[in-house]
Amino acid sequence: MSAPTPSREADDVRERYARRDGVRDAHRYSLSDPYALAAWQERQRKLLRLLCGAGLDDFAQLDVLDVGCGGGGHLLDLLRLGVTPQRLQGIELLAERAQAARTVLPTACRIWNADALDPQMESSLPVASQDIVVLFTVFSSILSDAVQQQLAARVWQWLRPGGAVLWHDFVYDNPRNPDVRAVPLKRLRELFPEARIEARRITLAPPLGRAACRVSPALYPLLNAVPLLRTHVLCLLSKPL
């Protein structure tokens, strides 16, 4: 059997998200949910430390691209940090999510409804044009090793020397969801062999975290102090000068 092409994998991702969205409880991902809020606050604190530690903290001067930007939530977080709307861009495969992002973001933010591996995106975004490329739970939805590798290469081309990929994804497989796959650090090093990687284990395991936060949100930091209970990594993958 031949390896999946990027276009075939993109179609498969659309189908997987359609299945997932059909059973997804949107409230679980709202910041009104105590667990979602605790996980978001943890991620924002550690994200800011990583960026500042790498000298990527003059946010108004950064060109930032969010690949797989969804409904624009992470782009809004970047705006709050001070990224200039005109220098903030997103690519989203799913049309309804791209439209949702356009609705909530300033019109100066450019959102493409496209596959990041479409040749048109290669011409729309020049090589070495971005200081930060955001990849949040993108690669776990790509089941093809070859397509993962192609997307990693495209992202690396878009980065300027001295820039970085800001990565967030899970490192354990979910046996109840065959539409996703874990991306452990070993695989991340294979995808970005030239990168200097700073990684932080974060996010209390969702089933445990949701149950704990129903009892009391104060349980989140207590349980999250145990590294083995954290299911995701937040990484900065720096490109050499």
C-alpha cells in the first residue's frame, strides 16, 4: 500500500475531526470549566517563561504563525501578550473553525483556510519569514509519519534563524481515541533534528484532572506536582542562527 499523500491525509483529518466534534462536549474546553481553566493557566505561565528565557519577549516585534489555529483561541492569547495583529497569522484546515477565528480576531490578523502543505501556502508565506510558529495539538492528529515529516520540514523553512517552534502536544496514546496518536519527545527530535529543544511536562491527565476539579480546583496543582500524572509537553524548538 502506498504512503498517504498530504491531500489524502488532510481529508482524513477532516473526517476524524467531524467524528470527534459529533461527540465532543464543547463546555469541557471552555474556560468556564475549572479543569480547562487550570490547565490553560498552567500552560500560559510556562509558555511565557519559555519565550522570555529564549529572548523572544519583544512581542510587538515578532512575526507569529499559528498552524492549525482552530477557532483562534491561541491567537487571542498571543494578542494579549502583545503580538501586533498585523504580524499575527493562522492556518486552519477546517473551514468552520477558520471562520470562527476570523470572527473573534481583529481583521488585521490574516487567517488562511488551507492545508499547510498546499503548494499555495509555500508561496503565500516566504521562507524564513516567521519568528515563532505555533503547533498546538497538531501532529497528534496526523497519523501518517511521512506527512508529519513533510509538515515539520515546511514549518522549519518558515522559521527565521534564531526563531522557534512553540509546541504543545500529548505524549501518551489515548486508547479510547484511535483518531489521534501520541508524539513523544523521541519523535519530536526525529521531526526537528536541527532544533535545540527545551521541554516542560505539563497538564494533569484530563480524566483525573476533571474529576479532581469537580471536587475542588485546588486539587489541580497538588496532583500536578507528580510528574507521572502530566500527559503533555510544552516545548520551544529553537532554530540555530
